[in-house]
Amino acid sequence: FFQAVASPPSSNFLLLGPSGAGKTAFTTLLETKSSLASNKSHSTHTSQQSTLVTVTLPPTVPTGSNRYRSDNDPSLKEAIRNPIKYRVRDTPGHGKLRVSQGISELQTMSQSKDIKTRLRGVVFMVDTAALVDEATLRDTATYLHDVLLFLQKRAKNGSSSKRTTDVPVLVAANKQDLFTALPPGAVKEKLEAEIDRIRKSKTKGLLDASADIGLEDEEEILGNDEQETFSFKLLEHEVGVKVDVIGGAVKGDLQEEFGSGVRRWEEWVGMCL
Ligand code: GTP
Ligand code: MG
């Protein structure tokens, strides 16, 4: 009856998102939470290299394979003794490093046949206090659009079973501690509307170009159905790429509202395991 809660070494998560969103702060927090010694100092510099860290899931966070864990469940005791480990790859969000690092890491990790480096999920982090700025919103949505389009193409080409090809996306709506922060619902709407605009201008650009040289329009549109307004729901329905937008905060005291500022993201991670 002691359910074996093995620490799957195969659980890799990729952390993407624009510069300043809080990716490195989040990674550092997870590392600190995972080890008793909190001797790591927060690096708040712009990252230039991606890093891979191994962290542990708090034993009280349920996992997808162990969904109904209760307080007196023996598997909880086992989880405390033998916490589930997973790995997070933090990437630099600077615009000039996205293709060479973030997107390229996404390609490598998602195409890996090696179970040790298999990608379980993408965490796309955003600074919810910065999205009121038009340029930041456009930049963030463009990056997210490119990530989702990659996953869409991958989902279409994937012939193997769904279980191994599924890569869900968490939009981690960070910095909810700031009073200027947009709530997660508004973040979702803004990103969807902006991605819709990006999609429309892409389609138009393609139509213009193909009219010029008389070529067929071959490029894929995110979410396929271009008549429909873009939404994450449409994407899930049309291509099976699932996106969740969940609020949280790496910094600040959000005990009352969130339990811990990153708890709900850890729960999302747990569901992918
Ligand atoms: P790049 O490495 O450039 O891609 O950025 P990053 O996403 O790694 O951002 P980083 O972790 O360096 O954080 C940027 C700044 O945001 C730092 O000053 C952090 O302390 C701050 N920050 C991160 N999370 C939060 C949060 O939840 N609330 C507040 N108020 N500040 C945060
Ligand atoms: Mg960083």
C-alpha cells in the first residue's frame, strides 16, 4: 500500500518569457525551497545563459499520477521521505537571445527522444505590472505566439501517443504583489487579443506577399481557424495545445491570497508529473 513515489528524472520543464519577468528569481526561489541551506543569493541580472537546476516538489502538492492525495494518505508520508524531483531550465529572455536560447532550447528539449531530457511542460513567465505598456505587451505576445506556433507544429507532426507528445503551457502571471499588476484574467484577455492582432497581421502579410509573387499561402496560422478570434481555448480545441494562465508572485508576501506566491504554479507542475 505504500505507493512508490519514484523521483522521475525525466521531468523537465522549460522556463521562457521576456526579460525581467522574474524567471531567474523564480528558479532561485525553487532552489532555495528545495534545499535547507538558503545560501544562494538572488541574481537579478539579465541572464545571458540558460541554466538547468534540479528542484523538489513540496510533498503536499498533488501530482497528476497521484491526484487524490489526502493528509492521511500513506503516499504523503512517502513523498515527505522521498520528495519528487524535477528539473527547470531557466533561459535568458532578452530579445536578441530568444532564438538562440529560448526557442532553440524548446526545439531541443521537445524533440528529445531520451527520457532523461523529455519536456513535460513550458512555463512562460510574464511581468503582469509591465503589460499595460503597449510595446511590452506586443513583445511578450510575439514571443508567446512563436512558442505556441512551434508547439502547434510539433503537435501536428507528432505521430506517437498523446501522452508523450503533450507539452502544456503555463502562463505564470508573475508580480501579483505589485498593486499595478493586472489580474490573471485581464492578462489572459490582453495576451489573447494581442496574439489575435499578430495573427491577423501575419495572415495579411502572407496574402499580400502571395498576391505579389502568385504563391500559395502555406504558412500555418496559430489556432488554425482564422475566421475565429484567437483564444487559448480555440488553440486547445483546434490543436490540443493547452494553455493555463495562473497568477502568482516570486517576491512579496502573498500568504493570504495564494498560500505561497508560487504554490499554484507548483500545483500546475505537479499535475504534469
Ligand atoms: P532575464 O534574465 O533578463 O530574462 O530576466 P528574468 O526573467 O530572469 O528576471 P529576473 O528573475 O532577473 O527578475 C527581474 C526583476 O524582477 C528582479 O529585480 C526581481 O527581483 C523582480 N521580481 C521577480 N519576481 C517578482 C515578483 O513577484 N514581484 C516583484 N515585485 N518583483 C519581482
Ligand atoms: Mg534571468
